[in-house]
Amino acid sequence: MKTHQSNRTRLLCAEWREDDGLAPRFEQRDPVKQQARKDQQLSKQAHRTLSLFLEGECKHPDLLGVEVLAVQYEPAKQRLCVSVGSPNNATNSEAILAALKHSQAVLRSVVAASLHRKKVPALSFHYVGSNNTGGESCLFKP
């Protein structure tokens, strides 16, 4: 006498693979995708922190109105590349970069307070200019 369950099992297990019978929690994850996700998460946290600091707590007169446009983590150099812009067309890019260089230690400590990492990456700034136009492109690397 055949049971109904044996037919069902035969259909489900038509092809056996190496990882059959393992729980999904034991599956190996792709380390490249996992590292890319962590780098993206780090960039988002740093973007949020720097934006809030520059909008509310920053007292430097040259940094008033400066907005963080993008933050990108460069794992090879272990630094965060921060792109900033200003809605004012009359702002001086050299003055903004000098102010960012002057307050770099404070900005890095603010980022360090919000992140949970052993080592906080260095910051480098890239001035894009006005948000509406392409603006000037100036680089500052520590």
C-alpha cells in the first residue's frame, strides 16, 4: 500500500543539492555584498550626522548655509569623502574649504560620537558649489 506522502516527497525532492536540509540561518552570505552594505550604512550615518551638525550646532560664520550633498566611503583609503554645497552663489569656495579644514577635528569627533566603530575614518571635503548649478569643483585632502 502506497501512501500519499511518498508521492509528495518524490515531487519535492526531484533534485538533491549540496545544501538541502540545512536551515536558512546556516547559509553562507556573500562577504562582498555584506561589506558593501556596511559601507553604505556608514555613509548614510555620517551624512545624517554631518547634516544635522552643520544645520544646527555649527557656529562658524563661513559654514552657515552649507549643506552636505553626499558622503561616500572609500575603503581603500579609509576615509569619508564629503561633498558639500551652498545655495548662495556669492559664497567663496576657498573660504568654505578653509573653514572645513579648520573645523575638521570637531566634525570628525561628531561623526565618531554617532558611529559605533573602533576606528573612525578620516574626512576629506569636496566643494560642489551651488545646489542648482554645477558650480566650482575644489578638493581638499588631509
